[in-house]
Amino acid sequence: MEELQYYELNALVRTKPFVVVGIPAYNEEQTIANVIIEARKYSDAIIVCDDGSSDSTATIAEQLGALTIRHSKNLGKGWALRSIFEVCKKYNPDVIVTIDADGQHDPKEIPQLIKPILDGKIDVAIGSRYLVPSIHKIPYYRKFGLHLINWLNRKAINSDLRDTQNGFRAYTPKALKVVSSSVSNGFSVESEQIILADKVGLKIQEIPVTTKYAGLYRTSKKSPLTHGMSLIGYLLKVMVEERPLLYLGVPGLLSIFVGLFFTAWMFGIYSIENYIVTNMALASISFSIIGILAVFASITLYSIARVSEKLAQKIS
């Protein structure tokens, strides 16, 4: 693990509830100051993880009094959040809030985000830009990508969450322990956190929040295509792992039936014309082999998943 360097706060006045805000940041010198200043009004401590920035992000955060973690190189949002969570645990917070450093989210909405947690109703609060459709203007290319990713995420955990990629979130200490076990390095960490929380039965609720796009310095450090493809790849992997019989076994059976169809068609032509159509023979063999392999793989993955669940239950 990357060695972390951070500055301890000299003294913390313990209030009830004790709220800590974590801000992952990478080259955000244009916006980080305002986010910290506003978030301080609604929290007791602020932890910033400077994920290998080449600008003055860390210096600004330190000057504003935020506890600042420095990564010597860019490791990705997943690493940044885990670093924040590990330091956050030292302060025994009642609520942990994560907010992006680019100014998309409004820190003034922290109280409404954490209220259901403070009321003891939920474990994880996720800000949702889709619950207030009149005040957010998502660029069209991002809207399409987000709809696809959110749909895949819902299929992966069989939930009705609408905004799975929103980084404006709040957690109970119990939830913090769960989400800090994530292993994703990039932006897929936000999907992984939801999946981990759902697996252990934590209560998750979306809270309406505003999201700003117009006038932002930058809203993404990766190209939308690269970002989107990495998320889609991760979610497809999770879908296959969680429901192999449905997402691998069923397509495998369909492939076998297509192979049998080409086989019947090929022999039908052979019985009349007395010759084998090479393309049909290749199609028959290919679809059949792919289908058989997919079915066997789905059964194997299903068996492994069930054994893992039983072992986990025995350990717990």
C-alpha cells in the first residue's frame, strides 16, 4: 500500500453528532478551497486525499486546515477513498460524508444528506441528481452513459437505485467498515461500495441533491469513453459472478440451440444436395462449443459462489 503522509489535527472538539467530511482530490486547485470552506460549516473535521496532484491542491487544503493525505502518485479514486476511510476511523465519527472536490456538489446539502442516518433509519445515504430533475443539466453524452451504467448497477444487485455514480454520500461507522474493504482503484469503486453494502444487508437510501455541471473547471479527469468502459466492464463482471446461471448459463444455452439450428440446416441441405456447406458447419461447431463452455462455466461459478457463501456464514 502507498505510504501515506498526513497532518494530524492538533485538537478536535467532540460534538454530537461528530461529522467527518472526506474529499478525494486530483488536480483540483481551482475548486478545492471553496469546497473545504463550505463543507467546514457542516462538519467537525475535514480529510482531503491529494491523489498525486501536480498542482497546488494539497497546499491549499493544508493552508485551510484540512487534514491532508498525500499520495506520491495518482492511484485512482478508489485508493483515495480508502486512504480517507482509514484515517477517518481514528476519529470515531458518527457520520462520514464523502464529497467530490470539483464543485459538482453543494456542501449546504450535507445536513439533509445525513439526516436519515442521524435518525437511525439507514446506513448509507447516496445523493441522487435524478430526484430533482428540474435543477440539474447533465450533458447529453454523460446522461446516456449514466443511464446505461445505472441500469447495469441495478441489474448487478437487483435494486431500484437511480444514481449509483454519485460521489456525494454519507455512511454510518458500520457502513464505513464495509465500504472500506473495496478493492477497486478507479471510479468503479462507487459501484463496488453499493454492492458491498447490499451484500451484507445495509440499508441504502437515495437523497435528492443538486449537481452542477455548467461553469465547472473540469468534471472528469478521464475521458468519458475510458471512464464508461471501465465501469461497464466491472459491472458486467459482477453480474456474471453474482448470477452466473442467468447472465452466462442462459446465453450459453441459446448459443447451443443456435448451433443445433445450423446443424439441422446443414444436414437438411446435405440430404438434398449431397454436400456440406462449410460456413454452416463452422457456425454449427462454433456456436455449440461456445455454448457448452458458457454453460459449464456458469455451473462452476455458481458452485463456487454457493460454497463461498457457506464458508462466509460459518466464519461469521
